[in-house]
Amino acid sequence: MKLAPSPSNIWFFTGSQHLYGGDTLRKVADHSQTIVNGLNDGGLPLPVVAKPVLTTPDAIHTALTEASADPECAGVICWMHTFSPAKMWIRGLKALTRPLLHLHTQFNRDLPWASIDMDFMNLNQSAHGDREFGFMCSRLRLDRKVVAGHWEDAAVHSAVADWMRAARAWRDGQGARFARFGDNMRQVAVTEGDKVAAETRFGYSVNGYGVGDLVAKVNAASDKEIDALAAEYLGTYETVPALRPGGDAHAALREAARIELGMRAFLDEGGFKGFTTTFEDLHGLAQLPGLPVQRLMADGYGFGAEGDWKTAALVRALKVMAADRPEGVAFMEDYTYHLETGAEKVLGSHMLEICPSIAKGKPRLEIHPLGIGGKADPVRLVFDCPAGPALNASVVDLGNRFRLLVNTVDAVEPEQDLPNLPVARTLWKPQPDFATATAAWILAGGAHHTAYTRAVGAACLEDFAEMAGIEYLLIGPDTTVSGIKREIRWNDLYHHLAHGLGHT
């Protein structure tokens, strides 16, 4: 069963005032509806809902308060068709708790050169009406996105779509629950963090549960349920003979099915949107969950290995961002390198838990020794990933704030087969180049665990960081080591001055 994001929409508000009379306000309302219809016809990831034109302080406050209270409202778009005195917006903007996009556009694309007159000028005042509104947002120190251009332009639709995906993920995280089966991998630093600060900043909660609680659900799975799920495996994936009925490892396949059924039962009953595991705490489980974790991720759950709850939450957020895209999102790890001069590459993988939503072709269901964890050989899906633009993202806890670090990469086809590597994997060239990207990542404190995707771009992650009020750092085509050092220092100073020494 797919764990889909909750239904959500975007409210569209247009600002004006009564100075211009009833005829003008009716035109403003008609034009606003036309723009909303155009946005909805543009294939955006969320529906846009037209709201009445706002012309008074009380109406603005009521409307933005209602938006903040509506559970399906993921964000608001504001546009000033005429001049809308911005003092009217103060109470409303201070009450707004949803992400804000300021659309700086105008109804007409072209100037009507031969017919333009003062009636036209009084109606079409976005050029300075939006500047008045923008001043007030800046005066109130509001984080928001500004998209400028004609509302029919593809570039405008793309920018609005990025913001919508981020807003959908932000809304999904409010009140979300993540389960940790076991604790953090012992002595590991970057996967730890302040869960109280995370709930304060991101809105989700993280709590630990004994593996015994999970094992009770695993042991409760019936033979009938296990038979049905094992048959589903065989019908879905290419399967090695040892795992098929009559094969010497078919019992291991059934054990993987038992574990998946137990995990699903636990997560469903608790209303969780993600989870972590660790191979250092498997008491009562016959094998480290590989296939079950891969399949749960494919259904929308966030996941982090070795107790990495920050990456589990980030994987879930990216899955919600990518819900309308064919490409998927996976937990990932920078595992090993190809260091041929001028052709350096990163091989991304993990012991078992890479999501098949990013697979190229049909995954293969295999079983191999793991060599870690001291348990029976685990079942897992093995596959390669397609080439194309992608990114890796990591949330790190710096002690006084969170940093969202993003590296854009170019996924490439493997130069040769990997017949002896029994895990899912992908190969990429980091931007701008290997030496710069890896040095910048290390200087920024980036984790070895990431969320990997070809489904959304860096702009969407920047919008998400803006909504969360956290630091955003991009390693991309224009990055230099000296430049990233300066940006890190400037960001340290900014966050110290803006938020003090406490955790933000």
C-alpha cells in the first residue's frame, strides 16, 4: 500500500483596494480567476484555489488566518493586480503560518501600444503594487519565494512547481512520526542529532522503539500472509533460482516476507512516515531487513540506515516532493570511488537498502552473505540506475542549527559490468568536478548518508530550506573551494547574529 502525501492545495489571493470602484474590482476578480485557471491547466503538482479579492485589513487577516488553519492548504500565492496599500497586510502576514509565494506578474503580457490609456494604467498596476507588497514582506522579515514573469510562461510554471513540491513536503512533515528500531550505530557522529531541535524546526517527531516490539509484529505474520507476499515477490522481480519454491534459500525469502509484514504492521498501526534500522541491534530478527526496507521505501516511507533519522526524514520529504514525477528517491551512501585522472566517479550504494524506485529496468531478487551483523544471509534487490542529472542531499546538525547540503551530480552508466557486487548501485560524476565537490562537501560537514534523486532539482530543495528556516548550501557547477569556504563563514556569522548561540 502506497504511503501517499495527504491531499493538499494552494490558495491564490489577489490584492486590490476600493479606490478604483466596483467595475475595476470585478475585472480584477475575473482576471485572477483566469490566471488560476491557467496555472491549473499548466500541469502543476498541486491545484490552485482562487479566493476572493482582498481589499481591507480585516478581510486580509481573516483570509490568511483561514489559510493557516485549513489542513489541506499547503501554501498561499499572493499577487497585487492593482495597488494594494501594504499596511493593510500587516496583521494578515503576521498571522500566516503557511509558505508564501509572491507571484510578480500582470494579467496582460504585452503593452497595448495603440490603445493604452489611464483606465488601463489604473487597472494594471502590478509593476508597483507588487513592490509595495514586497516591501512589507521584507519589513516583516518574512521568508518567501518571489517568482517574476508572465503567468503563462513555462519558466514561471516551473518555478511555481518547484515551490509547490517543497510546500507539499513541508506540510507533510508537520506532525509526521519517525520510528527508530534500535539506536544509532555506536560511536558514529554525523547520524546523531538533537531530536528536540528537529521537532521544533521541522515539525516531525522521532522516537525509539525496542526491536522486540517489531519482532512481536514479525512473529504475528500468518503463513497465508507470508505465502501471498512471497508469491508477489516472484511475480514482481527477476528471481534467482535459489529463492524460488524448492530452492535451497526459499525459506530466506519467506523470512524476508515475514519481516516486511511485521514492519508494515508496526508502521501502519503507529502512523509512521519513516523509520531507521541498525545492524548492531537485530535481536530476534533472522536477517537484516534488506528487501523489506527497499519495498517500504518504494511505497513512500523515509528510511535511514544505522539509526540515521535525519536522512530518513529527508528521504520522506523528497519522496513527497517527487510524488508527481516518474523518477524516484532513495536512501544513498557515497560508498567508494573510481579515481582515474580526469574521469573520477563516485559509486553510490549501501549494504542492502537502496530504493527500487530509482532502478533501471526490473530489479533482480538475490541472496548473498552480508559479512556484517552476524545474522543469516539477507534477501535484497540488485539493480543499476539510469544516467542523467541528479542530486544528493544531506541534513546535518551543526549544534546551533541545521544545514541542508546539496550536490548536483551527473549519473552515468557503468563502464563495465559489476557481476560480483550484490547490491543496488548508481554511479555519478559530482559537479563541478570530483576534487572540488568532495572537498566542499567535507568542509561543509556533509554526511556520508544522503537522499538521492533524479526527480527534483536543487531549486526545490532551496525552497524547502527556506520554508524550514535552515541554512542551504549548494555544491554545483559554479562552486569553488575558496568560494564555499567564504559562504560557510558568512553563513556562520549570519546565523549567529540572526539566531544567537541557541539551536535554531
